[in-house]
Amino acid sequence: MSTVVRGLVYSLFFSMMGIGYGQPSANLYPDSYQTIESWGNLPNGRVWGATSAVYPASDGSGNIWVAERCGQNDCAGSEDVAPILLFSASGEVIRSFGEGLFAWPHGIFVDGDNNVWVTDARVSGGKGAQVHKFSENGELLMSLGTTGYAGHGQHEFRGPSDVLVAPNGDIFVADGHGRGQFANSGDRIMKFNANGEFLMAWGSTGTAPGEFQDPHALALDSQGRLYVGDRENRRVQIFDQNGNYINHYNQFGRPSGLFIDKQDNIYVADSESRTISNPGYRRGIWIADPHGWITGFIPDPEPNPEEIGTSLAEGVAVDSDGNIYAALVGPRGMNKYVKR
């Protein structure tokens, strides 16, 4: 069965079983995770800011990288606060860095050499609209984009939400956070080589296959297929690395965060679905097998999720033991979910 036909079968199946618009009922998947709230101990009385970026270290240590917004929801003016932190598996800070470089940290990726890539998705205080690459010790190795300038050129970003590095070193950036001055022209996926040289871009604002509205998250599976969390379009689109459309899934609500583990299981964080924005969808973290069949669900703990905006995870990551980490924008901080 081809990927496209399989996707149509899945959509039909989910529509038949679901509570609306192609999503299966969350009641089919009892919560099988123990929640560790407010995971991660910040030093010296520091408080968490809005947090959307989390990723496991690639060195097998079990450590977790996190980027948060300097104790608030914007790092501009917080020149002495380091927004990038490395936590041990037990939740203690090992090191931190990135002071004075960011306006609004948003997405994070850790490559095979344990280099840390972080996107800066807004312009504020003369900073932002960039992607920064750091060594694991905090040395700034590369910056893409023009600092403090939001644009739509080959070496400019209007709002880089997420970044991913393929095994061959190619760099992919999801560009298009927020609407702003580039509405109807700024939603795209950009591709660079390992030296930061522009290779190509694809996509524009729209709803057709290969078009986007707020491409918010990226993930790569073992076959080299690129998954894009197309949040405002309420779908995950799948492409090859040259931008050719393969398939899409619409059973995950409004995807804010994406992660694919080494077994190709898919984790999708929907932090925003509610009656006024996405009726019929449950907000939480959805877990699926490599074919998109949903196998688990972690519900939003907010008692009235239909009445508020972002509450559960916007960023999601999974360590080698299967523990799930949720980066929280609204509540500010991190949760950890351990399999019962």
C-alpha cells in the first residue's frame, strides 16, 4: 500500500472512530505515564520563563538541553541571564550559556556531535530572527540570518520556529512564526548546507499540500523524511529532503512540538486546540507508531483547557529510556513523564 493511500485509509479510520475531524477519542488511550511536575532545578533562586525548547543530548549521557526565555517571555533586556541550560537526568543544571544573544528563544536541536542549535523567533531589542549553533560548551560556532532584522531573503528569517540538522549536515529551518508583516508570503522551509550556505526553500502561505500556516516544528525519521508541524493548518506534513510532498496526518490537532525517536515512534504536542480554535480535538501529547497509528495520549492537566490558551507542552522530547519531556510556555517550566 502506498504512503498516500495508507494516509487516506488512516484518515478514514480516524474519522469513523473519532470525536471529530479525524482524531480518535483520547478515551481509547488511558494515561500510562507518571507526571513529574516542575522538573529541573534552576540555580540561585532563578525562576522559569516561557519554555518551548527541549532536546536530549546526543552523547548517550541522558542529559537534557532546554532553552527558556530568561525568566519571562522575552530575553531582550536580560543581558546577564543564560537562556540555554544543560540538565542532568536528575534535573540539575550542569552548565548554561547564551547571555545577551537572544530576543525570544523558541526551537532547539542537538546534532550528532552534540552541538546545540537554537532559533530566535522574534525581533526585539536589536536581536532576533536568527538561528545560532553552539558547541556543547557554549562556544558560538555559527549564526544564520541577519540579527535584529526580519525578512524573506535567502539569508533572512521572518520568524524561525525550529531547526533540524540531517545526518549529512544539511540544515533545515521552519520559518514563519506569527503572521505580522509577512503574512501571505512568509511561511516556508529553508535548507542550507553544513557551512550555512543557502540551498533552497519551499512553501508559501496557504492550505494546499506543500503550503503552510505557521510551520512550527520539525522532525526527521530513519528514512530521512522531514516532518513539519503545520500548526495553523492543523496537520503534520511529510516531505523528502528536497521539498517533495509525501503525505500528511491530521489526527494530532494543532501540532506545536514534534519528536521522532530511534524506533520512529512519533510524539506530537498540541498545546492550543480548544473549542474556539479547533473544535473536536483534545489537547495534550499524542504518541503514534511509525505509520501514524496513535498508541498513547497524555492529556492536558488544565481543568478548563477549553477556556484558555497554551497550557500543556509546546515543545516535546524523549530520552533513550522513553521518558517524555514537556516544555511549557503558558505555565512556564518543564514537566517529565515516566512510563508507569
